[in-house]
Amino acid sequence: MTLSADFCTTVEDEADSSPTEPLVLERVEKEKDKNCKAILSHQLKKCCSCTPKKVKSKILGFVPILKWLPNYQLREWLLGDLMSGLIVGILLVPQSIAYSLLASQDPIYGLYTSFFASIIYTLLGTSKHISVGIFGVLCLLVGQVVDRELALAGYLPKSSSSVRNNSEILPGNDNVVMECDRSCYAITVGTTVTFTAGVYQVLMGIFQVGFVSVYLSDSLLSGFATGASLTILTSQFKYLLGLEIPRPQGWFTLFKTWYSLFTHLGHTNICDLVTSLVCLLVLIPTKELNDRLKSKLKAPIPFELFVVIIATLASHFGHFNSEYLSDIAGDIPTGFLPPKAPMWSLIPNVAVDAFSIAIVGFAITVSLSEMFAKKHGYTVDANQEMYAIGFCNILPSFFRCFTTSAALTKTLVKESTGCQTQVSGLVTALVLLLVLLVIAPLFYSLQKCVLAVIIVVNLRGALRKFTDVPRMWRVNRVDTAIWLITMATSALVNTELGLLVGVLVSAFCILGRTQQAQALQLGRATTREHYEDMSSYRGLRTHPGVVVFRYNAPIYYANQNLFKKSLYRSVGLDPVKEKSRRIKFSKKNKKKEEAKGLLNLKSEKTAAGKEDKAEDGATVTLMLNSKSLSFHSLVMDCSTVLFLDTAGVNALKEVRKDYGELGIKVVLAQCNASVLDDLERGGYYDEKGPDGGENKRIFFTIADAVHHAQSLLAPNGDYDNKC
């Protein structure tokens, strides 16, 4: 409740006031609703007004680099940004090539994606530390869509080195014949998905729905990423073994993939297997060494790059491709291809997939940016982050790039190597540009199994989450259940479905907590007017004739019945059953009297019914439950009731009515202002009701409500006349 400006209590007033006088507060009168036309006109005028100050603010808000770059501290920040940008750029070279496999694309497109994303996020992002580029989960989601569309278009499931060079008729363009091989169509699908996802993200930014990220909890995102990591791990085994197996589509892809692996195990390429084992034996210990020494090392040692260089040289001079039929990266052109628009006719086919990709990409980016902003003491704008990641997808999609987001591993490296601003992103882009213009063709002989090893080794962090499950279970079982269900669904059933199931399970868990709330009987402390749950604290006492209880949840349509049942169980008296029992008792007596022919006695009883109603009711109640005679009033502490809907107000009305028919008064206390408004609108305070204006009394403390209820005590159980 809000105190009136004129309301002021002095020490003298407190001394003169009666200790039993209830607290009275004046409500602040709310401003009457304005005309809808006036409100709309005001909003339009506010949005359409244009002043130099507003234009400058909008531009600086949309392109944050214009705000922080003029204040760049060259001497303090430049060295850290150069070091972090260089290290991340070196790490991105092998990872960009490797993660192209997950997205079913040629290696060059992974380099394009990391290059453009680094530049665009530097211009539009609000985080100083996150590294935006390729992310394994998104690459997997894009790759699943690409493989599905390739199958629908009639392309055979071959490796990218075995392409179809003849003319193809593209779906949705039945009359248009284009020269487009399998690789060309794969990147066409990838860019279309990326463009659509980017449009979704920008639209969410325009409509200011950045708040949706709060509905994706850490446990949900972690479970989803872990489940997707299992799928990624499984999908890389065919490269580790040198098998040409098409990626299965639909649900239960994990089981389908393992079945295909076991059935084709006899066709394992020994050269790829040996190379994979050697690379694993080198990378796993060295990555662990990097993790253990990260506090002592100024920058992680780029062992991945060393492995890529050595493996490329070994493959080139050992003729692994021609002698042992080992699958290699193939031709990686230098420079950039001319811009190309996405295939508009494919958008309806990928619209649903793009939406889930957009949500995941945005959620990961915002989560990481907020985490590092909180750690380093600055703020990020969730809606601007949505714009930034949206344009990191829209603009690069015209340059043959696929979906991007922030990546935890590279962000941690970036932070640990001294990053101060997104100038480090420009340095990373320069490293990738050097590779694209000069070095890329040198990776021609790089085996795909080496790229698969890099992906597998980088999944260690996600897979380690399984070791944290016992600790998570001890901390919070609900969050752990969400994690397990999301992870299992993402891994075993379907990746996109796992995200949806995780959201639904989280929502049902929140709903379930309101369903488990109980009405707790409260007792008063011996030293002061304070009430707490009697089952949780010792030494609390009750008031004769008054029961005080609290319901720890909002009361709405989904839990109204549970609220009433819990209340009746706590109080020990179900008014509906009590009334039913009284009716049965009355009918039984009536039949008994009729059988004996005592009609005169019956008429006398009927005439005296009104006078003896309370005594009869008390006697009947005593036969049912002796506890019902121990109270005449119920005080409900509403401090934990956050809101009421129409069903909740009706439930309170029913409780008041049912108990009122038994002569028991129901009093509400400590209702917040919004609950009071809900009660007012719902007609709870009905002056024409049986209690007249009595039920309109508002009690701001439990003590006031109890004192009022005690004043209603009447002798001989004559509650109906007094209540």
C-alpha cells in the first residue's frame, strides 16, 4: 500500500491511539485512464518526433562503436586487444575449417563466416569481451537442415569431393535450370537458413522482445548444449574412421548413426583411423596441459594449429589421398566470391528451423555477454545484442556464410589474454583475412579426420557436465531434472525438439511449484506480534477461536481447487462436506420422526429452527469433528499471494460463503495493492452481500485481523448471529 502524502503519524498520535485500533492507510487515487485516441496520438508524436539530440542518440545506440572508440585508451588497451585478437584468430583458423564439416559446408565457408561475424559484431555489439563466430551447436542445426534439403533436392549423399557437375533443377524453381553442384546447393541452403534466422532476430530486436532470453534458464541451455554435443560427437566418428555414411534425418538420429557406424565398421579407412588416434593422443594431453597452466601462461599454446600444419604436411608428402583414399579438405580458394542473394523460394521450407536457430543463437550470445559484463562491471543491452547477432547473420548470408553466435571457449581465451574492447575482434578479422588471401590453399591436403579430432577434443567441456550431475542434484533437483530431460531429448530424440521440451518442462516445473503450495497454519510469537508457520518453529501459540493460515502461492485458475483442499485440510473442516452431512442428518431425523408419527414435534422443531440454528449446527458439527468447535474465525495471510485472477477471486468468495453458512467468519490480511485491486474488480467486497459492508474492511497486519476476529466471539457458539 502507498501512504497518502498527508498521512503522517507522530509520537503523540501513537501514544493516544488504542492498541487494538486497526491500521488505516489511504490509497493514492490513480489517474483516470486517458482516451485511447489521446494515448495513441501521444505515442505517435513521441516516436515520430525528430530532434538532433534524438537522432544522435539513436545512431550511437545502434552503432555502439561510435560511442566507445573515440574514448579508446591507446596505451592501456591496445597491447591486450592485439594479443587477444591474434591468439583468437590463430585458434579460429583450424576451428573454422573443422566446424564447416558440422554445417555440411566446404572449409572456405567457415573462414568466411568467422571473418564477417568478427567485423560486424565489433561495429554493433555492446559486449567488450565475447567472441562471435562459429558455434558447434548452431553448425549442427544448420547441417541437419542442409542435409535434409540436399536429400529432398535429389543430391546423392556423397562427400563434398565427389560433386555433381551437371545441370540441376532446383526445387521451387521447376522451370529454372542452374549450374549448381552439391557444394553450391549446400551453401545456398545454409545462407538461406542464416538469412531467415537473422531476420527473426532483427524483428525481435525491433519489437523489443529481448526479454525472451530470461525464459531460457542456465540449466536448460546447458542441457541443450550437452545433448547437442553428444550428437556432434557421434556425427564425427564417421570422419575418424574414414567412412562415407549419410547423416540420418528425423528423430532418433543418435541411434541411427551408431547403427550405421557398426554396420559399416568393416570399411574403416586404416589411414584415417591411425591419423585420428595419433592426433587424439597429441591433442588431449596438450589441451589438458593448457587448462592446467592457464593461470601461468599469458596465452594458450595453439596446439591445434601445430597439429593441423604437421598433419597437412604429412598428408601432402605421404600422398594419403591418392595412396590410401583418405578424405581431404580439397581445394580452398583464395579471396572472396561475389555476393549472392539467398534462395527466396527456400524460405518457407526452412522457416521453422531458422526460428529455433535464431532463439538458440541469441540466447547463447546474451547469456555470455551478460555473464562477462557482470564480471567486469559494465552493462549490455539485450535488444542491441539481438540487432548485432541478427546483422551478423543477415549481411554475411550474402557472402556465403552460415549462422553465428558467441562461443564460450573462444570468449574465455579472449578474456584471459587481456582483451579490453572489441578492437580485438578487428585484429582477429585481420588474421582471418590473411589466411583467406594467402594461406588457405595450403590446407588442400588436410585430412578431414584431423578436423573431426579438433571438434571432438573441443567437446570436452560440454561432456564434463555429466560429472557435475551429482552436485547439481544436491543443490537443486528441479534444475537438474530440467537439465537431464533437455539433454536426453536433444541427444536421443531430436536436437530442435530438445529445446522445445526444455522450455515446456521449465514452464511446467514453475506451474508445478504453485500446485504444491500448502495452506500453513500460523502461530504467534510469545514476545511480539509476529506470525510464522507452526510446523517450522517451536514455541508459537494460537488464539482461542481464531485460526490463522497462509497460502504460499498466487491463486488462479490452475490451483484454485488445490487451494481450497489445502485450506480445508489445514483448518480441519471441509464446509462442503459439513453441510452435506448436516443435510443427511436432518433427513435421517425427519424420516425417523415420520416413522414414529411425531408430526407435532416436527412442526415445533421447524418453528424453533431459526432460534436454535447455531446450537443445532454446533451439535451436528461436534458429532463430525470436534475441532470445528474450536474456532469461529479464519484469518488468511495474503502476503505471499502475488496475484489473483477471476477464478482465484471466485475461490475466495466460495470459501467465505461456505464457511459463512457454518457461522465461521473469513478475514483477509496483508493483501498487496494489486491483490486488493483484483478483489475489488472481482466483486469480493460486495456491500449487498450477507455481511453488508463488513467484508469491505481491509487489514494491513495479521494482528489487526486477529483482534477484529476475537471481537466477534460470542457465547454458547452462537456464531451466526454475531458473524
